[in-house]
Amino acid sequence: MSTATLEMDTIDSADEALQYRALHTGAILGLVLGVLSVFMVVAAANSLQSCLLVAPIPVLGMAISLRSLARIRREPELYTGRQLATLGLVLSLVFLIGGVSYGGYIYLTEVPEGYTRISFNTMRPDEIQERGGVKVPPEITALDGKKVFIKGYIRPDSITVSRGIDRFLLVRDNNQCCFGDISTIKYYDQIDVDMVGSRRVDYEQGVFRIGGVLHVHPENLALGPTKPVFSLEADHAN
């Protein structure tokens, strides 16, 4: 066999080896999850809780990217995709840390001074209280007439205009639970908000942060969900 033939065989073998180096699937998946991890920051703008619910995305992205990098290092003759896996790992890590940090910062700074943070969950009696006939948790009753801070969504059918709104129904979420038939909404999942003074809000689909004086109306419990048990004289909104 001639030297030229040996050289050609060598080149063909090298090309064949190069041709069969597959792009590791995990590297691609890790990169996709890394990009999707940006929703950590988006969710953090609403609440730290929402951010933590999205946290499995970057955590899974990091795990898959690390596993892919290990496999590619172990079998470099079979797989490529190290740069993609590394990028996926970095994106997942950055958005995980950034999202949690941002969400934590908002949580610590969103409540104005002098207001007590409450939530729709704290307005709902627990099982023991319900069995005892307690409809409004004592800690919420104790806040009657005091300044509180709560987050929620404006129910669209509670307003007649989209800008310069001075009264609306704030509800727990924007899912079917609170945006469906008004008669199905639980009394502890809604609060009647009346903006005092010249303060007004414009309708948006996102989260509203509302602060003001809380009023509890237990007498409305027997009147159905169309008569809110909780109302708020709001002087803060964003």
C-alpha cells in the first residue's frame, strides 16, 4: 500500500470520527432551561413566593448542564456541546441567584412604614377555627381599623373604567377561582378597596400592592359573596 493511500485512509478515519461526535442532548436541554430561568426574575417582580415556585427550572437546568459536562469530559470522542452546557449552567445559576435576591429585596422593601403585611391566606380561617364557627381569624379581627398592606389582582367586572379607578374588588388571584362567577368567590378571597383622597389606579392584569385602613364586616357573612366581609380605605397603591 502506498504512502498516499495510507494518508487518505488516515484522513478518512479522522473525518469519520469527527462526523460521529454527537451534540449531547443534555447540553441543549440545559441551555433551554437556562434561558427559561429568566422567569425567576419575572416572577420575583410579583412576589418572592412566585419566584420560589419557578425555582425548579434553574435548579433542573444546573443539574442537567453539570451532568452533560461530566459526560462530555468523560467521552470527548463521542460528544460535543461543552460550550452550550456551560452557558446553560451559567444562565441557570445567575437567574437563580438574581431572582431570589430580587424577590427578597422586594419582599423586604414593599411594605410602607406603619403598615402591617397581610395576605388572602391569613384572611382565611384554618380548619380548627372553621369547626369552631370562627369565620374571621382573630389576628385579622385585631387589625380592624388599622393600616395593612396586601397584594392581589383587580377583578375586571368590579370596575366600569380602566383608568382613574377609585373603587374596585381586589382578589387573591387571576385564575378561575376569583375571576369566574362572582357567586362562587369565597369571602376571604376578596376585599373591597376604596381609594381615598385623590389617589387613583389604572387597570392592569398584574399584581397590585395596596395599603390602607382595614375594616371587617362580619355582618355581611350571611349576605353571600356579593357583600364583601373585608374592605379597605386605601391610601397607597402601586
